[in-house]
Amino acid sequence: RCRFEPWTVVLYRDALFVHGRQEGVGAAGGERLLAIDRIQEAKLLRGERFQVPEDYDPEAWFDGQLGLWQDGGEPERVRLAFTETAGRSARERLWPGQVGWTDVEDGRSVLELEIPVTPEVVTWVLTWGADAEVLGPQGLRDAVRNVLEQAAARYRQEDEP
């Protein structure tokens, strides 16, 4: 149980989230983002009020990151090489932290971003499948490779589940 002051409701990937301040749950206090469909119970505290901070800017909270979740990490230079087909599709969007695009001799397009590398970035890279390759940073490349290796190992088993 905790006290939560809801400041903003956000729609992201077909789910609703509420951003605000949480108190009463140890280190998890402070500004938080909660998935609304995971809230099991809520109670209105009649007669109690809270004030949204005057300098609160919800767009600034989510600015410069790929997704919703923040881990406090500093932005890093992320470089992704896309196949020609995927590159055409990826260029149709302006990505958070986008620095620019470079065409390389092998026909691929390289996207450079300046973003914190969160688990959500790993998931986003994986959605591109074989059409994207992480060129840097090495930590992101390793994280993507580890997930792919674990997934491939499951499919190498001879028996059906």
C-alpha cells in the first residue's frame, strides 16, 4: 500500500499508465510510472489534496528516451545499422534522441541516437529482427546478443513443448 498522487495519464503501446509521486514504499518512493491495469485497489482520500509541482512538464519527463521507463542512466551514443528495406521504414519516423542517419556502402542505413540504454531499448532493437544490427555501444550489442542466444537455444530443442 502506498499514497500516490496522479499527475498525468499516458497511453503507450495500447496500455494506460499514470505518472505521479508515490510515497510509502521505501526506495520506490518519488516520481513513478504505474501501469493502470496492474493497480488492484485504489481509495480516494477525501479531504486530502496534493499539488502538482509548478515546474512539472510531462513532455520533458519522457523526452529523449525510447519508451516510458527510466533507469537513471546517462544518454549514450547508440548506432544501429538497418537493412535497405527496414531503413526506408525506420527513416519515416523521428526517433527520440535522434542525431542523424548515414548511408553506408553495403546499402544499409545507420541511425545514431543519444539515449539512455534501458531494457526497453533492447526490446525495441529486437522488434527489428534480422533487419537491424547494433553497432554500438558494446553493452547494448551484448544485451541483444544474449537475448537472441537464449531464444535460439529454446528453438534448438528437439522436443515440442
